[in-house]
Amino acid sequence: MTNLNSSYGNSPSGPQPPRSLFSLRTVVILLVALLAGLVVGALTFLAGQNVAAAVLAGLGASGVSLVGAHTLVQ
């Protein structure tokens, strides 16, 4: 006889769904930072700067927007 409650998370209320790796808040903050970095990097490149300067500007904007979104999104 096997114990159904010992494996696969079967409980009296039914199987539990798997937990996600990131919370919704984390995903939103990371997407905001990614979008801000891409926009700033693209605008920097279109303004006539070289690719390295555009990448550095995008990375800086991503970091700043990550901190800003972290404080704003509750």
C-alpha cells in the first residue's frame, strides 16, 4: 500500500500548483528596468553616439530605474 500524501504534494485539499521562481512584483520591476535600459540605449545610439556609449548609457539607466521601481512598486 502506498501513501499518497507523502509525494507529489497531494494533500486532502488536492495537489498544490508549483511555486513560481519570481514573484509578480519582481518580474514587473525587472521588465521596467529592461525597457528603460533599451529605450535609453536606443535613443543614445540614434543621437549619434557609438555602440559602446549606448550600451553604457542603457546599463546605467537600467540600474537607476531598477532602484527607482523597487522603491515605487509595492
